Amino acid sequence: MNVKKIGKFIEARRHALGMTQRELASRLFISAKSVSKWETGRGMPDVSLLLELCEILQVTAEELLHGELDKSSKNAKY
């Protein structure tokens, strides 16, 4: 797992969905500082947040943990 790659992926998905760090944090009931740490590679989401984070970002857990969208996928699998 590449923490920085995952962080950049979270940031890219958040931007693609038009969300701020604060909005994402609010939906997960965490601080915007936590989201910032993820996006800069200084931390990782807690496992208890993964499913909800995947739903919000409209990605699968596999895509999130690999830090990239599955290019062969035509439909969202979250």
C-alpha cells in the first residue's frame, strides 16, 4: 500500500465530486485535519471508515487501497 498514492487518490476523488475537506469530514464525523492528513500521506483512514468513505467517493475498497480507479470497470462497484 502506497500511503501517498492513496492520499492523492482520495483528494482527486473528493475534487471530482466537488467536495471540500470539511464536507467530506462532516459526512464521516471526523475532523477536516484527518482528511488533510490522509491526502498528504501522513495518515490513513481508520478501517472502520473504509466502507463509508468508499460509498462517498463512489469507489470500491480495492480501488481505494490501490489508489486508482479500475479502468476496466464500466459501472461503479461501491
